[in-house]
Amino acid sequence: MEKIKVSLGENSYYIYIGYHLEKIKREIEKLNFGNKFVILSDKNVFKLYGEIIKKTLENKTVHCIVLSCGEKQKNFNNVLKIINQLVKFKINRDDTIINLGGGVINDIGGFVSSIYMRGIKYISIPTTLLAQVDASIGGKTGINLKFGKNLIGTFYQPSLVYIDLNTLDTLPYREIKQGIAELIKYGVIKNEKIFETLEKVKLKELKDNYEFLVKESVKVKVDVVEKDEKEKKGLREILNFGHTLGHGIEITNIKKFSHGDAVCLGMIGESYIAFKKGLCDNDVYIRIKNLGRKFKLKTSFEKLDLKKVVEFMRYDKKIKKGNLRFVLPEKIGKVIPGVEIDEIEIIKILEEIKKNEKN
Ligand SMILES: NC(=O)c1ccc[n+]([C@@H]2O[C@H](COP(=O)([O-])OP(=O)(O)OC[C@H]3O[C@@H](n4cnc5c(N)ncnc54)[C@H](O)[C@@H]3O)[C@@H](O)[C@H]2O)c1
Ligand SMILES: [Zn+2]
């Protein structure tokens, strides 16, 4: 069992990475959190792991709230529904919410924890690769509005994050892929060993490397979060590698791309931009593209309407016209934040990727 401390003054806590969900009992006991817990989960995850957690806490009072599955559940109605349940269960600030699930449960559960009675304690048990390496780390909580994703939210740290890598055994590969895109990102921005491991490993043997990949990725994110907890110093910006372009691709394309596919295309595009601007070798672009292909993420720009994508990025960053800001790779393991490039040049460079694909 690996233990990583997140040092944030009075908001500090530990992230445990290992294999046995039952062992969470010991860590919860250590926190001395009283006798009442609420497990918040979605239908899929509760069916698989709800009973294990309930059994682990058999000497406590445990209530359960189970939502339907998927991104649409991150809405305000569910926030009210959860809060009404908490009131019904007479939950107060001595009690604890346990978020058991992927990024959706983590985000809405964290948000409710931050506002219910002006904030109550919560524990995260992330069960998707994406939630283990990204959504459960860093204290960002949120829900969606019909105008856009994560428009309401807070920064609110958990008291404990418990990652059981065995939960990934039941996760379909299309969901594993979502996390792999983020692993590639962590490799490029700060840890070439993550990247090289992904290059070396056979798809069938990926599972044997989860412990190393998750641990190293969590460390990268923790390091960034510790330096800039509330995203005020611009240091979290490096986590946006692949996401500036990726977000534009995710939002503007009619044929819907998953977040992981869009980020993969974003990383390919942004590394090609870096190459064309003389910041890195062509090799960086090629290696990222090869990794994307190996893990069955989208790698072709063929169907993208690049003008629309760039227009969205301008709108997203509230820029009238002119320069867009990117995090670009210098080599695998190192990026340069805050690189500004003219939008017309961006379209030209991205069109070139499309053209190269045809040849
Ligand atoms: N707060 C942050 O910093 C942050 C960072 C990145 C992403 N996010 C958010 O995370 C969300 C996406 O998270 P996600 O990809 O985990 O999606 P998700 O929570 O919807 O989970 C994906 C699917 O997998 C199922 N599932 C979860 N764990 C399982 C398991 N172990 N076995 C079988 N099925 C399982 C779920 O029921 C769901 O159907 C988005 O809303 C995004 O905005 C937040
Ligand atoms: Zn992402």
C-alpha cells in the first residue's frame, strides 16, 4: 500500500494506492470520524462495490444514496436530491460522506460536501482510471449547467482518497482509455518514465503496470496542486496540455468525441504546433501519436472542422481575435506554459496535419 501525502496546510490529507478496499476500515478508524457515514455512488458502482464498503463499516451507521450513471447526473436537481436525503438521515458536521465511483460521483459528491451545512468531511474512493489519476486529486468539485460543463463548483479537499486498483478490473476498456489519455499527458508534462512505460507495455499487460502508472501520475498532479491549490498562480496551467485544443475538439464536433479521444487529438495537435514553432523535435509528435494509436484513442484529424475548433478556443478563452495560449512540449517530460500563437497560424499548422495524413 503506497501512501502519498498532499500537503496543503490544514487541508492536508493522504492518498492511499493499493489493492484491498476492505483495508480502508483501518484508515477510516485512524481519522476518528465518528459513527455516521453516507455512501454516495452510482448504480453500476454500488452494485459492484457498495456491499464491500458497507460491510467494512458494519459497526457504524451507514446510509446510501445511489444515483443513475453518467455525465447527465452532474446536475442541480441531484444536488438538491442528495441534500434532502442528508437532511432526512439527520447528517451533520460530525458525519462523513464517502464518494464511491468515477469522476461524476467525485465531482457532485465533493460539491455537496462543500456546501451542506457550510461544509462536511468527505472521503473519495475513485473507481475509474480517470478519477484515480485526475478527478479525485486536487479538490475541484462541480456540476454542469445546460450552458456548459462544471460552471458551478468549489475547491474543497477530501479527508482521504483511497484508490483500490482492483476496481479497474470491472471497468470496460472504453472507460480505461479515458484515463490513459491523462496518463500520456502526465508523461509529457513531467514524467518521461510514465510515457516510456506506456510505450513499452503490451496492451494485455497494462494491468501489471497500473500501480506504477497511477502512483506516478498522482504524484505529478499532487505536486502541481500543492504549489497552486486554488489555481491562482497559473501553475496548474501545465495540466492543460492537450486540453486547450482538446476542449475545442470535444465541444465543436457533431460526431461526438469522448474526453479521452479529444485530449489525445489535442496532444497530437499541440505537439505538432510545438514542432513547427521549433520548440521540440518531430519525434515528440510521432511518439504521442503512436501511443494514442496503440491504446485505440482517436488520432486522425480528417473529420475535424478546424476553423470551428479554433473559433471555439477563442470564445472559450474570451479572446477577441489574435493570439491563443498553449502549453507546449519541449521534450517528453517537459513543457513550456503560456506560449502565445496567432490563431491563423494555428489553423495553418493543423491543416498541415490533415494534409500529411492523406499522403
Ligand atoms: N474534479 C476534477 O478535477 C476533474 C478532473 C477530470 C475529470 N473530472 C470529471 O470527471 C467526470 C468523468 O469521470 P469518469 O470518466 O470517471 O466518468 P463516470 O464517473 O461517469 O464513470 C464512467 C462509467 O464507468 C462506470 N464505472 C465507474 N467505476 C466502475 C468500475 N470500477 N467498474 C465498472 N464500471 C464502473 C460508471 O458507472 C459510469 O457508467 C467528468 O464529469 C469530468 O468533468 C473532474
Ligand atoms: Zn482531461
